[in-house]
Amino acid sequence: MVGILTEKESAKRNFANALGGLSGTFNGEDFVITSARGHLYELMAPELQVPPEKAKQYSSWSIDYLPWNANDIAWKRELKADCSDKLSEIKKTLAPCDEIVIATDDDPSGEGSLLAWEILDEAQIHAKKLSRMFFVDESAPEIQKAFVNRKPLTLSSADPDYRKAMFRTKFDYLSMQYTRMARACGDGRSVLRQGRLKSAMVVLVGDQLQLIKNYKAIPFYQNRFKDENGVVYISVEEPKYDDKSKVPHNFHSSGVVQDSKVRKKTAPPRLIDMAGLASLLAPKGIAASQVSVILQKLYENSYVSYPRTEDKTITPEQFNQLLPLADDIARLVGVDVNLLTHKVPRPTHVKKSGAHGANRPGSRVPKTLDELRNAYGEGAVVIYETLARSYLAMLCEDYEYDAYTGHVEDYPKFIGHCNVPAKPGWKMIYQIDDTPDDEENDQGLGTRAEPFIHQGYPKKPTEPTTKWLMKQLENRDVGTGATRTTTYAEVVNKNAKYPLLEEHKGKITMTEYGEKSYRITQGTHIADLSLTEQVYADMRGVAAGTVNEQDALSKMADWIRDDLAIMQANGASIPKPASRVKGTWNGETLSVKESWGSHKFTESELKDLFDGKTIILKNFKTKKGYTTDIKGHLEEKVSERGTKYLQFEPIYDEKPDKMPNSWSQYTFTPGERAFLEAGDEIEIKGAISRKTGKTFDCKLRWDKDQKRFIPTFQNKKEG
């Protein structure tokens, strides 16, 4: 009997469809299928990883006990809450099997292998044989092929994917020291999450915002020519002046001489990974968190390929598998099938090397876009159309244009360039931000050029955007497309208590906590991108067996020692939070900030607030500078560490005429607002309950008649 362990329930269903049921016979072998539910195990708390006499120092958030000694930690796991029934199901299914097959996702990070080995090792599930199925996607042919061609395994320690993923897990675990240091060296209260990717993102954005802040738009002036078609002619020898009045007027109008005309071609853009997709969709108001969630759902139902890929090309086999569906995909997204004339593999897009292949449409083509819209929301339609057009572009002809070069007849050192489109090719269906040509026109060079004084400025630093950040991380080999996307979703999560970055339609700024994190980590190892690059190099080395895991992990103790002194010095300049006032609340002693916004509470106001009364703040001055009366009372909250505290909450009695921008401390993206206002239901994660202070997930719609939000909870207990 062959026992197959998949990663999740949806995968189990796809495997059953491919092999003929949850149990049966395929290719002459009896099989049975069971599934995990993602990770069933997690590493225990630090104080439970060490001998009892060291438990206090590993549980404490005091920096007096840092750095940790990696050799102290036993790396013990425990079963996650609510996973005992799932584990029992797996053990019962696999117990009678002669062979156990790991059929979890084969992702670049090794995470799929890690979660499978955790179950087998911790639950002591053994069989005579172990093997691994490698599949590109969960289509029936791919699963069937993977079952027949499964590869033998021995031990978790001999599996490169497991070693890689486990090293990353251990490194991230040790990184929580940085979060404790940032809290202690900051304001002593804010939990500023640090880590190899989070810190890298904050540093990159912070540095770029500093460049923009320090940028000075000091103009310069220079003689140039322009013809009647708008082509500008520039001489590299022509001096620049800081004063327009100093520019000599010693040029006259002159004819234009064409020097060359060359037909050039541009191939379609490369296919995209998850980070590239998130970058394209961010300006459309679709958050990175939405991209990863929707992609996974579409993949589980074979609408798109495996999402967590690093590939930007596909294999010849993958090309041939999808080609018969190209016309159907084109008609679905409104692309003229007559444009798909380049139906041979491009060497820029199709390579023999690769695993899952780049993100692209899957083996299942929806009959209509409404099929996706009704099942997964409007975001799924946008994602599918983007992937479809990216794929279809490589089946179109190259974009062709004529490149002209010319000079000013009487002043030959002044050179001009322009590009005239000849054949639109793939640009007929797929326009992206990095393809515009500033020198493009429909007419070519003019016949006569006039002199003028050009006013220019030093090049302004690029404004940080989702696309810019993902490109910076990719260029430095920091993270995978999938991990960049998921980590980015975490740091820009508006509903997190301490979000580090803020993103609006792809543009990124710092939050209050991001600013603190950036200032605290200046000059540290954790803020040095070369460290992050080294960690990924170590991951690959541990996987290959060329780097000793314990040696690589022990480096962090030295980093902690160095960085602690730097972070303490940096933290001295960070303002401390407002002081708090204690009082009796429902028989307990709790505290509240002594001020709210511009208003400092009086003794009588504090007395009323602690008594549970509602007070009115007269002539409250808002951030925008106007005054108003604010009514409010105290509400009990719970911190991330489980500590109770009080917070002043304003009360707004009237129902809004328009839909609010937020609900339960979750702020909607423009895309989400559009769905809600259209009467659609969206899925939100990380909302915060006013009653308990705990986070929760739900589906949400806006009732226009009742002027209120209607949540739907999948898990009533959690809701």
C-alpha cells in the first residue's frame, strides 16, 4: 500500500480526481491519500527550548540576557492548536502503508518538504519505503506522471529541501532577538518586528525616502535644438550654466540631416513571478496579501499555475501543454487570436531548465470571467487577465520600430534620436510600465531645428513603489518572489498594531513605527543587505551540504552584540511615548494615556472616564487644524503580550451617508472599496474586535439600505 501525504485538503481532492479516488489502484499499485493542513507543528517558545535554569533569561524581553547561545536551543516542536484531529487522521491513514510518499508543494523555499517531514518525524510515522512526488501543478496528467516517477527518500537530514527550510526557520527564530532589542531601544512599548526581509525592506525604503528628502531641485540651463516633430538635439560638449542669463545666444535656426534609419525589434517582456505580479497590481489597488491568497485559490482549482515559483521562463513541455489552450484564453480576455502568430518557443521565454515555470494560466480555462468573479471576487479577474496577457504576449510577434539618428546641419555636434513604431506586435495586448519610449513619435525626424535654452534639473531619486522595492530585492538576491510578496504584505498590513510601511496604489511611505525601526537599525548588521544576501547563500550552502548549519547560526551572536550597542545609541534620539495614568476600572488597576491627540485629560475627565462615563472634549483641535467637539469613552484593550490597558475611543452616533473607509480597524484599499460599493463581498484578514482586542478574519459586505457592514464568519467560534 502506498500512502500519499499532500499539503492541504484542496490538494487531496485534486490527487483523488487524478488517481481515481481517495483510495484505489493506479498503475498497478494500491494507494491511499491523506492531507496535512499546512504546518501542523511549530517550534516551542524559547524558554521551553533550554534547560530549566536558563528559562528565565530566554523568556525575558530584557536586553540584559542577549545574545542567545544557539547551542542552548534544542529546536523542539509542539503540535499547533486544533491540529490533533488532523494528525490522528494522518496517522490512521498512513499506519498500514508499506510506502509513504511526500506529495506536498515542491516550492523553492523547501517549505513543503519541511512541513511533511515535521509530521513524519515528530509523530514517528514510519514505513519500509519513503519517496517524493515532484509535480509542476496539480493537473491530473502532472499528478499521474509524478506518481509513476516518484523519487526515493531516506531521512529528513538527507533531504536538501528540508535542510534549507529548517535553517531558514532556525535563523528566523533567532531573529526574534532583534524584535526584543528594537522594542527596548525604541520607545519601550512598540513591538517593531525585525527580520532578514522586514528589515531589508524598511532600510531600502527609508534610504530612498532620505534621498528624496535631501534632493534639491537646482536648475541648470543649456543650449539645445528642437525640430517641428518635437525631436530634441543635444551636444555632450555643450556646457551647462546655473544662471539662464549667462547662456550665450550664438546659435541660429538650421536644417536637419538624417544620419541613419535602422529597423529594430523588441521581444515581449519576460513572464512574471508572484512579486512581479504584486508589483503590477499594486497601482490598481490590489494588495499583496490579496494577490497571494487569490492566486492560491485559483491554483487549487487549476485556473493558474503553481504561484510560489521563482521561474520567469517555462520549459518546452510546459509550453506545449498550454499552447492548445491559447486561443480559448485569448477569447476569454478579449485578445484577437489573429495576433497569436508566433507559436514556436522563444529562447527568451522557454528554457529546458526550470521547475514549476513562471506564473501563467492553468490547464482549466474558465468559460467566462464571471466564473472567476462569482467564485473569488473581482481581484481574481484582474489577476487572471494579467497572467493571461503576459502569457499571450510571447505568442505575438516582436514589437518593431524604426530608430532614427540625425544632427543639426550647421551644428553637427548636436545629435537627435527618435523611434517610429512600425509593427505593434505584442504591444497590441500587453502594455506595462517599463515599456514606454520617451523618444517615440509617429513622424520621425523633422526638417528644421530651432535653438532654445533648456531648463533642466538633477535627476530626482525614484519614488519608492511596490514595483521598485521588489526589483531592489530581486537585484540583491534577497528572498524569493513568494517570500517577498508575503513579507511585504505583513509590513504594509494596515490592521497590524505596529505596521512598518504604508502602501497606497503601489506608492510606499513610512509609518510612525517604520520610522522608529529605520532610525534604530541604522548602521546595524540586520539593516545591512549584504547580511541578508549572506543568509540566503548559507541557505543554499546548508542545502548542498557545503555549509555547517550550526556554524552559520552561531554568527548571529556576534551580530547581536555589535548591533545592541548601535541600537541603544540610535534609540537615544527617539521620543518616548506619552505618560500613562492609572485608575480603577471594573475592579482592576489599569492605565490610559494622559492625553488623546492634542487634548490632555483633566483630573475630573479622568475620574469620569474611569467611572465608565462618556465625556465631551470641547473645541478639540484636529490634525487638519480645525476645532470640533469629540464625544468618547474608555474601552479595554489587550496588548500582543496579553497585558490589559485602556484606550480613549471617540463615539460617532450618526450613521454615515457614505461607506466608511474602515471597519474594525481594517482600512480598505481602493479596490476593496469598489467591490464593497458594488455590493460584492470581500475577504478581510486581521480585523480587530472592539470588545476583545483580538484579531479575526471574515467575509464582509456593505448593506446600502441599513448603512452598515455585514460580516460573515466561516468559523463561528472564532467570530
